[in-house]
Amino acid sequence: MTPEAVFKDLKAKKFHPVYIFHGEEPYYNDQLVQYIEENVLSVDEKEFNFTTLYGADVSPEDVIVAARRFPMLADVQVTIVKEAQAMKRPGPDVFQRLVPYLENPNKTTILVLFFRGTKIAKRAVSGGDDAEQEEKSAEGKSGGKKKKRSFYDAAKDHILVESVKLREDKIPEWAAQYFQKKGFRIQARAAILLAESLGNELEKVAGEAQKLMINHAPGYEFTEKDVELLVGVSKEYGLFELQKALSTRNVLKANRIAYFMGQQEKALPIQMVLSGLLGYFAKVLQYHWLKGNASHGDIASAMGVNPYFLRDYETAARNFNPAKVIKIIHHLRDYDMRSKGWGTPQTDQGELMKELVFKIVH
């Protein structure tokens, strides 16, 4: 079930006995849990009928005991288990021990199991090979007895929501839609800069977007300058511009940016720059293998980049053949090790950046 569909049911007061939220992207699931916390019960009903548990503090049996209780002076009680992935593990089949409850839940309890930032395994019998062997043995003794259901299979009988992490090339579009829903607009380049600066954590992107909106009235269109002021980056001296300068072998501009970065050791540590460059040149290498065998759109999709940026990779591929790109990737890994003190005495960030740019463009 999608987060949107669950929100629709919740707002219509259509509740279910069990909700299981999981997935690598916690943004939507956080909102769902918050909505249940704030809207299912009234303030008075919460006093006796609302329980929050944390996985690290409880066992499956503790959860079941809490969920089996009956409400007082209310139609339902709510039990929420946060960080469920950290549930105590005195035995190997920790989540499997919840299956009996999932197969026969208390109809007057709304149980929420929130696996924050974690995807539950489809074969969620967590006992591994031993558990599987035990099942096979039991099946052999019973002459074909049905296998015990996994936690994941039992969870599918209820409201099971997996929130999938968006690819980085999808973040600008998501950000634009987020601003639109709030009554604002954002220029395409500004949305791309926001994504480049913040990565693909939706909570972080939404949080920074909220900061942008505070001082503007609905209808305002945000620009690159607005984003630069917010996230504290200068487009002229940012990672994106360094990549562009290197891809075109603009030695003067690349050295100017490298010098600036060398003076920003705290705000812009070299390890972060190297990580960004490594990802960039890895995609340049990927472009080399894909070009000529797929359409423009298919290449962008396979690389996981916004089609708008594909021309930058095309330019870099023209200036750096595959052998050179592989050598650049080796340089980047070498300088990452050097920046951490491996193999050579400590060298300042400015000198390392200067050396690295020379080796890339020559």
C-alpha cells in the first residue's frame, strides 16, 4: 500500500489493527506515524490508551502484551513501536515471534511497527539456515506439513508500507512538487542546486525548503541565489562547477576553484569533494560503456542522472577516454587515502587539491 493511500484512509477515520512501516526512506513513514500519534485518539483518550515503545527496550512478547490489552473509555488503544528493527533478540527469530499476533490481532488495538530507515527482508524468518532447516525437518516428519509463515508474509495481511529511497536524479522533480503543494514555485536550476547540495534525503530537502518559505509569501518563485544563501554554497566555487571545469579541461578555472576549496577545510572537507568527484567520474566511465547502444533518455535513466546533466557527461567523455577516466579514479582514491594520513606526512588540503587538479587535467 502506498503512503498516500494510507493517509487517505487515516483522514477518513478508516483504521486497521496493524500498520507496518519500513523502507530506506523514512520521510513518508515518519509523517504517517506522526499523524497516527496526533489524530487517532483525543487528548483525554490518550491518557490511558496510548503507548509508545522503542525496539531496543522491548521484546516481541512485550509488544504482544501491550497490544493485547483492551482500551479504557475509548473504542481503541494505540501502541506504536518505534525503531522496531532494534527489538531485543534473546533468540534468532525475533520478528517471527510476532507472527501469532499478526495472524490474530486484537481488533480494539491499532499496532504500529515502525522499522525506521530499514527494509524488512521478504523472508523475515530471521533464524537463517538453522530456522530453515528446522522447517524442513518438521515438514519431513509430518509428511508435507505446511511451512510456518514468515513475518513478511504475515505482515502482508495488514497495512504494509515500504517507503523507497528516491534516486538523486529524481530529487529536483520531487522538490519542485513539494514547493508547488505548499503554494510556491522553484526554478529548475534552483531545484537542481538544492538536490546537488543536500543529496537524496527527503527529510533534509523538505526541512531546507521550509526554511526558504518562512520569509516569503505563497506564489514566490525561488531562484538559484535563494538556494545559495540558504545552504551556504557559492555556485561559482562549488563541486558542480569544479566538475564542469574539469570535464572541459578548463585549467585556470579548475585551479581557481581548487584554491578556494583548499581554504575551506572545515566547511568543505576534501573527503567530501573527493567523494563527489569519484561519483562523477564513475558515471563518465559508465557513459563510455552506454553511448551508442541506447537512446539519450535510456542512458540518463541507466546512469541515474537528470537528463539535463547528460551533456556534461558527454563533454567529459570527449575529453577523457576510458583509460584516462580509470586513471583519474585511481588518483581520487589515492588522494582520499593521503588526505587521511596514509603513506605520506600530513599535507594541507590546498596542496592536495592543487596536485589532484594537475593530475586530472594533464
